[in-house]
Amino acid sequence: MIDKQLLEQTVADAIEGTDAFIVDINIAPGNIITVEIDSATGVDIDTCAAITRRIESVFDRDEEDYELEVGSAGLTSPFKVKGQYDKNIGNDVEVLTRDGRKLTGCLVEVNADGTEFVIEVTRKVKVEGKKRPEMIQEPVRLAVADTKYVKYLINFK
């Protein structure tokens, strides 16, 4: 069986000195290894190839055969680590809470330990003395544990 801690350390060593960070490392039955990385500036094929070469230099396929896939976390994949929240500050996100509410808004803040974040949600509010409701920006603070997912919202407007 592939040593997951050694694998995580190998990937961490491969991305050291870059702005890339580990999103997820999974070892499925049959030694199918999936490594997801992300970066504030984006992940290119050269970064993935460098990580692949580093892993292959540490883990000998003759000793233990494995299947390896190294790639970026998908654009519309749910956020898994704090780095993804940090990367998307100022971007629109979609949030599904555990109680079933779906919120969309601009991610404006993430706390230092990555357990809470704030999005600005646009709402219609009836202002007294005016005929039409006005659109207001309202900050909503949420705990990551209270969400089913948070993901980047692609907007084609």
C-alpha cells in the first residue's frame, strides 16, 4: 500500500517555493492516486508534470504498481481548503447551507483559521416612503461547517 504521509510530503516538497497548495490527495483501492492542487495564479501543465516526476522518483513502480493522476481542482469544484477561499476573495460564489438555503454573493472575507467566511448578498428591501424596493448589499457570516458546499460562481453577464 502506498504511504499517504510520504506521498503528501513528496507533493509538498515538489510545490515548495511556488504559490501552489494541496487541495486533496486520495489513494483509492488498487493504488489509484489522485492529487489535486490549486494556486492563486492558476495551475499549468508544467506544474502538474513536475509533481508527477517528483512522485515517480520517490515511488518505484517496480516495487508497487500504481496509477497516478495529478491535476488542478476544477473551476466549479466545491472548496475544500482555506487556500481556495483566499484565492476567491472578491469573486462571486455559490453557497448551499446545511439547512437548504442557496446563497450567491461576493466572497469578501475569510477568517485566519478558515472556519468562517463572509459573503455580500444582494437583497430587495422595501424602504418606507418609497414606491419601489431597493437593492442592498448585506454581509452574511457563515461557518464552513454549516455549509454543504461553497464554489466559484461562473457568471456570463
